[in-house]
Amino acid sequence: MPTEPQVFALLRHLIENRDRVVSRDEIFEVIWKDRIVSDAALSSRIKAARAAIGDDGSR
């Protein structure tokens, strides 16, 4: 199943910065640049990223 570009960018950023906590604001800046988006947009990308790596949240 193909991964959306924003989901891929989110995964990539989290992997590249796995040695530290990545803030919500940083994610908004990296993924959406100067566009204003809702928290729901971030939640949906996180949900898709978790699905892409097979994390169902059961642990």
C-alpha cells in the first residue's frame, strides 16, 4: 500500500530525530511549512504513519 507524501515525511522526520522528543509545533513546521492546519490533520497523519509501520496501538 503506497504511503502519502506527508505520512512519509512524518515517518522520515521522526526516524531522523529518534534521539530526542519532536514537538507538535516542529512537526507542523516540517510537514506543512507555513500553512495553517488543524490538530485533526496531524492526528490523521500519525494514525496513517502508525498503520504504515504496523503499529495498532495494542502495546
